[in-house]
Amino acid sequence: MKILFIGLGSEQLGISILTSILKREGHDVQLVFTASLFHDRFNLEIPWLSKYFDETKEIIDEIIEHQPDVIAFSCLTATFQWAIAIAKGTRAIHPNIKTIFGGVHVSAVPEVCLEYPEVDYAVVGEGDVAITDIIKNIEEGVVDQPINNTQFKATDGSIIKGKQVGFYQDLDELPFPDKTIWEPHVNLRDNYLIMASRGCPYTCSFCFNNFFAKLPDGKRGKFVRQRSVDNVIKELKWAKERYKIKTVKFEDDVFTVNKAWIIEFCKKYKAEIDLPFNCLIHPQYFDEEIAEMMSIAGVNWIQMGIQTMDENFKHQNLRRYEESNHIIKALELIEKYNIKIKVDIMLGLPGESITSQETTLKLFKKHTPKRIQTFWTSFLPGTDMFKKAVADGTVSKEKEHDLVHGIDFYFYRNKDNIKELQLAKQYINYEFIYKILPLLPNYFKQRIEAKSVARIPKFIKVNLGTLMDMFNGLQSLNTDFIYYGNFYIQNLIKFTLRRFGYNSYKITKANNKVLSINNETNKTSKTTTPTESLTH
């Protein structure tokens, strides 16, 4: 069967895993992708410019040209409406095509997604077993029998709901992700994305793990699961041979969750891979031995979520139970071992006192990260924070409808959550300081206060803060920042070439003597096993 995955904005590891599984089953699987320049639904939104780079028609034309039997989407809340538009446009020309929708948004509100006639199958939770069962169902002509982790429309129009099964424990049994489908679209060489584990030990009220970890109906097994060190090293060795990779980025929710694993990994990574790598940590899973081992192994950048320094608020509202001393100790160790760190701060958390920002600023004056990344709070459907905001009226009924349908949703950039104008202004003052603080000489750093920037016009704070943050990203050689810039440059070139009829441009130059990793090195069984696919 011919299957097309449709991607937007960035590489998605879940699609790569599903592609490997379906290819292993003998299906013809390909990818159609748009960078969606200046409207990538995550970081960069420039409406007046994005209309010139809208590739919706071209994506639909490319789908029709492939003549697939099935098209599949992995949706975030911000990309759901785009996926619906693509499916609708495709169906207008090719009415018999079947559609599969998955991802965290679909897992949160499958019943809403299935209201759309463009959605045939909704994958809820892990999709690797489900995807092969769905394809078999389509091949057999739609059989009205439940499919695990799936909801779909029966022949009479009713909704058939399958059982939500537990999480698969042995990730080494999975095929390696099929990276070759991304070679025309993203630079795999400069920033090789990989996950060594799946799941998170926490269920923070604002994060998709808050509901995702609870999806199984019965025994769920461990939610945090890890590949063996040797399995991870094997993939990276292949990547070095095929792409001559320069930097590795681990996308694990908490990379350091298993100390014994980290120690083994650092030793083998240094000996066999020896490249700079980036990862995410949690302050409760970070100590001096881990810091030293990771420093020796070649860690370049660490990302750590702080969100707020108000301990009581954090414990009661965010379901984050680290204490301030955990954060301080982690920052001290990162300074000691000369590791670059980017921290995340959430602005406009409902119910948070603005005084918590003063506590955060005092911390950053003493332990200044290389980059302070600010996010305006987003209410993600399915999460406890979303439900509470709806219940107490923070999110209106009209806004609730828009959020569950993915209408006008932009990750981390929604300032309209704050109803009080004066409060919003205070948050903007702190956001401006956080963006410029890493660049300030110590004398000015220690003296800057929210009140000292209050009189600066808002448009200056917003634009100057953005420019200073960009400059900081460049001068500190922030690999995420530089990669993102290169991604835009390369896709601008690709977009221009396509306008002149040249469609063969590949962003990643690969060593074609080194074939797919699954063809060469991964000798797994034919048994399809679940993973966190169609979720990232």
C-alpha cells in the first residue's frame, strides 16, 4: 500500500519511526513536507510575509501526484487546522483517499477531531501497533472491529473506540527511525535529532505528559522507558557514516533520569562518537558526578525548565515538586563544569504572583544562564491546567472551542491570557530583562530592575529584546538558534528553486554508499511493537 506522511515546520521523530515500521511491513512510504516559512506555528510568525511562502496548493498537488492510498498527519494543536485543510483539499480531488490523524492534539481530543469529515482514523496515544492494524483494516475494506489505541468511523458512521493498551517496555525491539525521508527537507548533519528514552517521570499540569501518561485503560507498564546505550550508539555510528554529523541533540524529556545509564552512555559516547551534544535535564536528576561525566563526554548545551521560582505556586499549580535549592545547585554545577545552559521561564501563569518574577530575577543575577528563553503560557487541550482554566473562566467557552479545534493557536506566544493590562505590562518588563540579561556587564546586571525599564515604550522592549536575544544566540553559538537560522536559509533556497521548476534539491548531502540503518544494522524481529509515535 502507498502511504504518505505529511509534515510541517520541523523534523518529527514519530513519523520516522512509523515510516520504518511500515516499510518493514512492505509498504511504500514517503514524506511530503513544507517548512511553512514565517508561519511555522512554533517560533516565527510574520503574517504579512508568510502569505508569500504558503505552499498549501503545492503540497496538495504533490500528494495527488504521488497517488497514495493513505495520507497521515502527526498533529500538534497549532498544526491541526493546517492538516485538516490539506486533507480537505486532497479529498476534493481524490475523494477515496483514507486519512490517519495522530499526535498529542488528537490524543487529547479525539472526539473533536473525528467531527471533521476529513478524519477517518484518530490514533490516541502510542501509534506503532495501531498504524499497521489501521493499514490492514483499510486493505480489507474497513472492518468494523475495534483497533487498539484507535478511534475510527464505522461503515454506518458511528465511532468505534479501541482499547487503550499499556506502554511497550523494550524500545530496543523497534526499528531505528528512518532518517532518509528527511534528507531533502532538513539538515541532518548539523543537528542530528535522536531520542534515547520515551516518557517523563513528571506529569506537569501544563504538559502533554499530564494526560498522555494516563491514557492506558489497564496496566500501563513503565511510562519512562529507555533504549540501551549500545542501541543508541549504533544509530549514532550509522549517522556519522551517512551524514558526517557535527552535533547530536537528544530530545528526551529528561535525559538524565537514569544515572547508571548516563554514566555508561558518557563513557561509550566519548570513546565511540565524540561529538558535541545537547540535551534537556531536570534539576532533581542532576548531580556533580553526572555533570562531570557529561562535561567529559562533550555536552555542549543543556536546557532546563524552571518555569517559576515560586515554590508554593509551583507545587500546588504546576505539579512540579523540585525545590529552589535543586535549581541553584544545578546552576552552580553547570557553571563549575563550564557547560552552556538555556533555561525556560513561563510568563502569565494563571494565579501566579508577579513577585515571583523578582525572585527569579535575583537568581539569574547571581547565576546567569547563557540564554533565558521566555514562554507565554499556552493552555493545551487535555491538560489539568487547561481544564482548570476552563472551569474558573480564565478560558472562555468561545476560547475553549477554538483551542480544542486548534483555531488561531500559537505555542508559547499568547499574551492575551492575561486579562489585566497592567499585569501584562509588568510581565513584558521582566521578559525584556531576561532577554538582555546574559549580555549585560555585571555592573548593569546587578542594578537593572523591572521599574527601571518600565518607561521604555512597549514596541522598543519587544523588538529590542528580540534583536538582543538573536545577537546572544549568535555570539554564544547556541546550536538550536544557529540551526534554526540555517534551516530558514536552506528552505528559502529550496523554495526559490522550486519556483523555477527545480525540485530535486536536497538539504542534507548523504553518503549513499551507507544505506538505511534498518537495511544494514538493525536485525529486529518482524513483530510490530508500540512506541511514542504520532506524538512528537
